[in-house]
Amino acid sequence: MSRILIVAALATGLFLVGCGKSAEQKKMEEMAQQAGEAGKALQQGAQGMTEALKGLSDAANTGAKVEPVDFRELKALLPEKIGAIAREGAEGEKVAAMGVHVSQAHANYTSTDGARITVTISDMGNVSGLVGMATMAWAFAEVDKESDAGYEKTTTFDGHKAFEKYDNQGRSGELNILVEKRFVVSIEGSDVDMSALKEAARSIDLGKLASMKNAGVTS
């Protein structure tokens, strides 16, 4: 899940027009396809769908409003190093589209041998119903696929629901972690092993991120 992809998918993913497609549009379509594949697992039973919708709409049903935390707080959680790879730079922002407010911070890490890792921390605020289903369906499904080319699966990381995807040939992958049904840590890498992405995740204080779960919540 690349930077600002959550909001970009919501704001423009349904309105793509024209015969030419930009790299960003292709990425959004790829994300939608991935979400659709994960959503197939939800269709296997009505109970699974019910639980998914319940988890996504808890805040809305209780009338709670969530103001995303300042992106500067998220930025402070980005590690300065991932192993021996130093951070190139970090930035953050708060964006809004179609009534959805998201606060994000991200950083890039590049080694001298070409390995590249991008870390994004997002506060999704109030995300409910089909909005949540479209952006992180894996959080409410069980996915386990593997081939010679690679694999993708749902799992847990430090007690949090997570999704892994890896391409063996390209040596590229992603690791997404859902924290307290509110924050998403997305780690993408190229020319790296999955172990490097997990090392990046361990470099983030997920406990501190979890402690912000009630920040900005009002009834």
C-alpha cells in the first residue's frame, strides 16, 4: 500500500477515465484487484461478512468522531535506520477526500547495493462500510496463496493482524499491519528479502502507536 493510496483510491479510483493510464492509476487498479481477491474470502460465509462490516463500522454506529493524530506524531515513529540502511528523508501530511480524513507519514530507505524500502504509517480515522472493505479487505479475511512466483497471506505481527506479499523473481514485497483497527503500517521493498521488511516493522514502536488509539475520538 503506497503513500496516500488509501485516500487516492477513494477519491479517484471510481472515476478513472480516458484511454491512457498513468502509473498511479495502474497502481490504484492493482490495489482494487488485491482487495477484491481478499474479499473473496469474505464471501465464503455470511458470518465472515457480518464480522467484517461490524469491525469497520463500530465508530460510525456509536456516533464517534475521530480526528486523525497530527502527522508529526506519526513521523516521529519512523525509524532513522533499518539495519544498516539509513533513512533518506521523512515527510508527512493530512489529506481528505469524500469525507474521509487520513493522516500519514512516510520515509524512504535505500542501501548502496540498491535495496529500497518505503515505510508509511497512516491514521485512517473514521473508515467504515465499503470504504474500509475497498482499502484493507485483508484485515477481515484469511488469505493463503503460494506459487513458484511468490506468495501472499494474512498473518499476525506482534499480535496485530497483518498481510504479507512477496515476489520471488523480483525480490520485492510488502508487509501491512493493522494496529487497533485504526492505524496501518505499510512497508514496501524492492531487491530485499521479506526478513528485511519485518526488520523494518520491528524498528517501529507499535506499542506507542497502539497507545494513540483513542486520540482525537469524540462522541
